[in-house]
Amino acid sequence: MEQQSIKAAFDSVKVIEDLNLLEVLDVEQETFKKANKDHLDIMMGKDWFSESLTQEQTDKINSVR
């Protein structure tokens, strides 16, 4: 479950990074970006999740939150 959750978190990181490349976001893209950031915030609030990450993974997630 941990690896699946980490993969899902990094799917969110990728979405956020991709949307950050766009100069202008429409309402749907803004909503999607916020949902992915919220997902990362929720997951990072779970001890079992945040404690299973490497420092590099933690830094990467925090860079897009």
C-alpha cells in the first residue's frame, strides 16, 4: 500500500509540474491543480506516508505544495 500511495502522490506531483508549465490556466485546470495539491497535503499529514519517503521524495513533494 505504501508504494502505491507514493506512486499516486508522484502522479500528483507530475500533474502540478505539467500545469505549472502553462502560462495561463483555465478554471478546470486550476481546480485540478488544487485537488492534486490538496491530495499531497493530506498524504503528507499521514505519519505512515511521510515516514516512508526518502528525503529526496519529501523535498520533491514539498517543492510543488
